[in-house]
Amino acid sequence: MKDPKTRAFDDPAWAWSAFEASSGRRFDLPAAAHLHRRAGFAASWSVLSRDVADGPAAAVDRLLAGAPQSLDGSPAAEFESTMDSMAAQLATSAALTDLQAIWLYRMIFTPHPLRERMTLFWHNHFATSMSKVQSASLMQRQNDLLRTDALGNFRQLLRAIGKDPAMLIWLDSTSNRKAKPNENYAREVMELFTLGRGHYHEKDIQEAARAFTGWFVIKDRFKEVVRQHDEGTKTVLGKTGKWEGDDVPAILLKQPACAEFLCKKLFRSFISETQPPSDALIAPLARAFRESDYQIKVPVGMILRSNLFFDPAVRRRRVKSPVEFAVGTIRALEVTNPTVQTSALAEACVRMGQSLLAPPSVAGWQGGAEWINSTAMLARDNLALGLLSQQDQALGQRLDPANLAAKYKFTGRDQRARFFLDLLVQDAFEPKAREPIVQAATAKNVDDDTATRNAVRLILTAPEYQLA
Amino acid sequence: MGRAGSTWSGDVSRSPEVRTGAGTRSQRRLAGGAVTGIARRIALGIWVLAIGAFACPLTGAADVKATSTSGSATDWVAADAVLCLEVPHPDRLIDRLTDPRILDYASSLAQYRNAVQSKNFRELSSVVKVIAAQLDTTWDQGLKDLTGGGIVLAVEAEKAQEPRFYLIISPKNEAVLQRANQALLKLARGDAAGKGKPDPVKSTEHRGVTIFAAKDNPVAGYAIVRGRLVVSNATKNLSTLIDRVISSGTAKGARPATPAAKFADCAEWKALRAKGSDDDAVRALARLDRLRKLDPARFAPKDKPDTGITLLFRSWYELLKRAPWMAASIRWTESELAAALELPLGKEGHLAIVKGYVPPAGEGTASLIQPPGTIASLSLWRDWATIWESRLDLFSPEVAQNLAQFDTFAGQFFGGREFGADVLGALAPHWRLVISQQDFDTMKPPPDVKLPAFAIVAEMDDPEGDFAQKLKTAYQTFVGLTNIDATQKNAAPLELGSEEVEGITLATARYVLPQGAAAENMTPQRRYNFSPSAAQVGKYFILSSSRGLGRSLIKELKGKKAGTGQAAASRSTFAVEADGRPLARILELNRDRLAMQTMLERGETKEKAEAQVDGLLAFVRYLGHGRLSVDDRPGASRLELKFQLSGGK
């Protein structure tokens, strides 16, 4: 899965220029599907058709702004309000699976897939696990925080996450006394959240930890205990002063490495996880991020509109995470009336290797090839079979592929096969790989419904479908 | 089955029979694409063919002659049938099932929606509508006409042989059935002819009766025998039944040749019919002894049931293991839904090990306590001390070992008393449970999930002894242990208190509320439903989940003098009454949360989830007031369930 060297990776000016469709570089179905796979969770046939017709600029604008309606038909604001209310009411005494189910339900129906995608991105960035926090309401509160600022201002998000009780419990920083500063949060905020290794010294961590003294979590609430704050002078990354905790994010954000570090992460998420970007390629993106005072929408929008993003060479250079696989399949196949039992979907994601709200470590999920092993692939196959099953009460009985194809006027058996190939994998298959799908859909010894299900199953379990 | 589809598949609307059939233009249009699959489905098996015929309405039903059938269809069932189920008045049952209150609730359920949207149902429904259109009637009226004489389902079985299933449907008029059959055969043959296929129906004669089967699935079949539609899982079974009917001469008023061989003459069946009324919707009798012999793996219960079953239902479990038969009936009118189940007791009576479960002759449960706001009230006769004595016989060795450990712990909890003799032995076998509404408006803070209050009322043999004091101490110990756990979890502790209610001391406990800033940030929590309370009223000890219910029970027991008097005589072993209206009120208070849980558990949208919850609320209200009782009489145990149906929302 090594990326070919292309002009896109070597020419930053061209790479970040806005993509414009032309006769040689069309904004066609594969391009539109690529946009939704990366910036959302895959899209339905109607959305793909609309975006192909409207062009890339309109498609990206819509993703950045969110749709006016959720997939359940309710207005976007009403849907968000319902979900906030659900989270507030049910999270109080919820088990981890219930919390995961609430989030997955939101991902499936959301009118703003990019925001949910970015919430997932920040969850992996500020990785915090229920396994240690042991409080569903605190985990939900952090999730709400990540969503609020998912496409907002990173400065604000960084300041808020430093006072988030779940984060402080996760990093053992619930009682940061001046006599014994806790260095955990100070270390992670530099290493994992802003700068990356090599851009700070141990002394910087110790000094920043002194700035965070007085920060406590008492009865699940953040509290500043003034008498426990070290009021002395500290030097953090060359800046000296009587710094308090709130001063540290500003110092970190002034470091050039910060925007570069974050943009590399965005690059890995949106462009390619197999080819690290050169410093020269990242520089324009990071500069724009800094100059916008860390408005997250700026680099995200720049990436999604870019020549590089739409270059065919970067398609399927990422392995879909289990959540992307699960939610994307459900959204693409329109399993929304009703959708699946989301707690069962959450359990399926765990079996595939991604337990939402319970990442394996402070560094989050590694992603990429780590998602693929024999157990995880078997779990992916089982989820696909579950969705197509007419017996599985939790995951199946909701999807009628032949009916879905008929909705878009694909009625013949071979037409159905082409419909699902175009909807789910577009140009990913070599012509020879398409043959078994068409054969399955047109098999004479099985009825229409079974043949269509067999064809969809073959697509969903194909290696190509596991790539984003 | 797959080949059947290819044999009969095609657009039936092209067949001349359908094109020229009666019905409106729109009805004929319906026949178009939908019937393509319908005909295929018909061909999928003779069962579907028969069900299609079963559902066919006919013209001229209003002026038909009286049915040529006489007597009961159970005359045609062998006396030793393992199961016989009769629906004497299907037309009434159809009216009940299509009651808007039932349909409203059903249509709010995803399972129902899925079922009616399923391919099979849609195809069958279309067949019925197409034929109804041809015959100028509606599907439901046609169904009533076709089944108006009653339905009997019977299963006959012999060792090492396939069971014989019979569905016998008596129409109001034989002509109705004949015409329905002709209409369906015409539809199927027309479809085949339109596709250039041969006649898909195989028909054979047996003693002058035609047996129909699908050619590509000739095993199952149906026949019209003496004016009744008989469907069976094998055509040879139909021949058997035809032989039986002709040789017995039960049809057309002739005297049966072998009356003893008829199920209708069995004493148990006769008794079941005699106990029932004209309002019976369903009655059924199963021969458990034969089923256990024929298929022990499936029908013989295991020797020792699970612990939960042993604790709650062991006597009835033992009865089920030994009863020779089981009879059931359902009565469903505009205002009442009732069901009864009877299991006869063998000559040897109840086993000694279940002595603690069955009241002695003349004894039974104490009267139900129903203070204002009661959702459900339960009364149980259970001699736990005797059950404890028999624990080694009742439970598995592993469970008995656990009970031994529990004995040690429980003894300490009750101040060093022996759990069996001194604790359980000090309690009478009358146990009552009350579930009641709470006044959430006066609760500070109100809980997030609004739960009903519940209380146990136990009866002491010697209220003047020190056992009552031991129970109060146990209550305080429970509160203390709860507080230790709360301290470890940094949760709110319980604060002990007491109050006087009609001269009785009610010991109370309530969760300590946070003060100052913490109070402002306090979120409603489930635990605020609870304020555990305890009191002694005469020989009764009340343990309640809330102070409010504790107070109500004191007033109730004092007011009715039930607290000091003899419990009202009852022959029941178990009785429970529930009121759907207060239950609906509790559900309504939690409507939003229930809808959210439905969204997650069933994947529904908010709108549909709310519709399901509202459907449930309406259904609970419709069920009105319910009563369930179990009587262990000397000859048999009888379970009765009755709902006084409410008028609606």
C-alpha cells in the first residue's frame, strides 16, 4: 500500500490549491464517494448523485456547514437537541456500551457527518478511557466538549480539555498540589496534544506542571484551589512569568511545532496514513492554521478542497476504522428506518478492535494496518453478514438491498450488481474482481433477494471495501 | 420450494381470469405487479394455497343456505390426539383482533410493521385482496364467512411416526368454501397458463373426495370434506381423515359408528366445554402424558429445575411433570379478556418436597392490600421455613452449599438466630407485596427516572416476641451497610429518622442532600426514588421502599384492622391484581426516557419511538384492571387471568 510519488506530494503550492474539475480531472462518482468516506461516514446514492451534479465546491461547503436535516428527517437543530437530551438523561447511569450506543446512533443519523468525524478525531487525539474514569456522565461530558469544538477553535478546545474532569482523572491529575506538582497532564499536553516529541525538554514539563498546580477535580467538577497553586515564576519553552494553568496553552500554541504537529495528524486522517508528509508540504497548511488563530475549519477546509485530496493517488490510502466501516456501511445502505440496535453495533465495533470511549492508551488507536488482523477481519465479515441477515434481530432484518436498488431504478439483476459496486466501491475493483459480484447477483439458482444479498456481502467483505 | 417459484412465477395480471375478474379498476391494478410474486408464493406450497383459500371471500354470502356440516369438527379428531385447539367463533375473534385499540398498538410495534411489510405477507395480502375484488366483498367479511362455523387445529401422533396436523375450517356455508376454492384454483391455473406452464395443481380422488396439492410439493395438501376445509401436512393424512369421517358417518347428521374414538367425546374435552361459555374465543387441550412418552427430550421437564424456578414455581413445575393433560381457554369480549389454565393433580397428590408451596386444605393467601395509588398488589402463600427444611431435596448440591453459607451470614444479620427455624420459622406463610405510585411533585429533589414505590408486608407468628425487634434492628443494619458502601463510593448516605403514623412508629431513612454549591450542581438521580422505611402494625411487619407507601400501608392495615385480625380466607396460593391506569401514569412520567431507550434498542427514529411508547401506554390503559390467581385445589391446579378492559385512552 505504498503511495506512488506524485506531483501532489512534491508540489505544495499545487497540492493545496483548490481542486477544480476539468476534462482531465473530473469530479465524478469515485471522487464524491472519496470525499464522503474521508470527511464523513460514506454517503447514500442520492447524496452522491447530488454532489456529483453540484460539483466539489458545493459538496465540501455542505460538509463543512452540515445538512439542514438529519437522516431521520428532523431538522438539524432539533436532532442535535434530542441527542443532547438523550446523552444528558441516559448517560448518568449508563454502562460503556450504552454510551457507545448513544454516540453511534448520533453518527448514523447526524446531519453533520464531518463534525462527528472530527469529534472522533479529537477523541483519538485527546484519548481518554472509561476504563479508568469510571464515570459515564464525565465521559459523556468530555464527548460533548469535543463535539462543541470539533470544528471550532483549537485554542478554546485545548484550554477546555485541560479542565475536563474525565481528562484529569485519566491522567491522575485530580489533585495537583504545589508541594507535589503532577507532571502527567503537563507531559501529555506537550507530547501528544500540541508539540510532539523533540520540541520540549523535561524541564519544560516540570515548569508547566507547577503552572497547573491548584487544579483539582472535586465531586466530578473542576475546581481551582488557590492555596494549592504555586505562585512562583516558571519558565516554559523559554517564556518566563508567574504562569498559571490557563497561560500554558497560549505558550504552546505560539510554538511553530504546534500547528505542524496538528496538521500532520489531520493529514494522516484525511489524506494518507501510509506516506508521511514532508515539512514543506505541511508548512502552508500549518501557516494557515496559525494565521487563523487555530480555527480548525481552516486546515480541514483547505484539505478537503485541495488538489491533493482529490488526487486519485491518495484514494484508499487509509484503512477504515471499525466505526467508519460500521457507520459508513449503514449510512451508505440507508439502514435508517429503523436503523440497527446501536448497542449491538457498539459490541460489533469492539470485536473489530475499536471500543469507543475506551481507547487502548493515552496515545489512542494506532489505526492503519493495526486495524487489520484475522480476528478483526472475521468480526467485519460477521457485521456485514449481520446487517444482511434476515434472522439477526439486533443488526439484521432492516436492510432490503433489492428494494434499495429499486428505489434508484436499478431493477435488473446485473443493474443491481452495478449499483452496489458504484455505491460502495466505485473504481476500487479491477474488472476481474467485479465479475464474482455480478455473477453472484445474477446467479440463476437463487431468488432475486438472496442473489442481491450475496452480491452485497461479497462487496462488504472484499479487501477493497476495508479501505477509505 | 425454489422450483415452485419458477413454475408459477409470472405476471398473473396477464391471465384472462384475472383480467376479467370482478372488482374495481384500482383493485385490478393492485393485481398487477404485486400478483406476480403472489402467484409464485401460492405455488411455494400447498399450505399457502390452503391459507389463500382460507382467506378467500365470496360473493353471495348473504343469501347462502345453512352449512351442510353438522356437529363439531372435533368429531373428526382421534380421541387420543395429543393436541386439540378449537376457535368456536372466529368471526368474533376477528372483530377483537381488528379492534382499533389493538391495531393502534400493534401498528406502533416495529415487529408488527416488519411483519406486514414482509414480502410474504404483502404477497398473501394481495392474493386475498385480488380474490376479494373478484368476489365483491372485503377480506375481513369474507374471512368471517369462510370460518364462521369454527376452526379446529389438531395434532395426532404415534410413536416413531411423523405427527399428523389437521386444520379443519367450517364455513358458514359450504358453497362459500367451494367458490373460494374455485377462485383460487382459477387464479393459480390462469397464472400458469399465462406463462405457458402446465397445470400446477395435482388433484387426486379418495373415496369421492378431491385432494389438492401443489405438483412440486405434493406432500402437504387440502380437501373439502363434507363441507369443511381440511388442511394437513400430508395428503395421506387427508385420506386417513376422509376414511374416518366416512366410516364414522358423523357428517350430515348420521350417528357416529365409533363414538369412543372421537375427541369430542373425551371426558376432559367435554368438561372443558362445559366449564366454558359461548364467549370462549379459544379452548385447547393437550395430552401431556402422551407428549412426554412420544418425545421425552422435548416434552419431559428435567428432574431438578433452575434455582429461580425452584424458588418461585416448584410445585407447579412438579405438577407439569406429572399432570396427564392440560386444558386452557380464552374468553374475549368487549369488556373482558380472560384466560384459564388447568392441570389435574394425579392420585398421589402433591409431592412431599413441595409441601411449603401449597397451602393446606381450607387455607390460602391473605387478602390483597390496596392503599390509594396502588399499581399492583400481590399475595402469596409460601411456607419458607418448610421449604428451607427441604432445601437439600429441592436444590442442586451446589446451590445447597451456597445456601449453607447464606445461613451463616443471615444468622449473623439477625442477631445470631438460626435462619431456618428462628427467622423463617417466626414468619407466617402469608406474604404480600404492594407496588404503588409516588407523589413526585412533592419530592425534593425529584428523581430523574420515576419509579414506583414497593413494599413487602410479612406476617409474624408471635408479634409480642422479640422477633419484631430483631427485624427492626436488621433494617437499621441494612441502612448502616448501605452507608458504608456509599462512603466508599463517595455517594450520598442515608439519614435515619422516624415519625408517628396513627400511633405507629415508622422508621425512615432518606438520602442526605448536598448543601451549598454542591446542591446547585446536583443532578437528579434515580436513588431519590427511595426512602427505605419500616414499621410494625400488630403482627405485620412492613418494609417499604418509600416513606409515603410506608405511611399508606400503616393506615390501610390499621384502618381495616387487618393488622391484628385473621387474614381473609382464600383458597388461592397466589393472587395479584394490577391496575393499568396508574401503571400508565408512571410510564407516562418516564415517556421521554422510554422513547430514548426505544431509539437505541430498536434503532427507531424519535417520532416512531414516541409512537411506540404512546401505543404501549394506550394498550396498558386498554388492559384496565387485571387479576391473576392460582388455586391449588385437591384435584387440580387452576390458573386464572382476567382483565376488565377499559374503554380506551
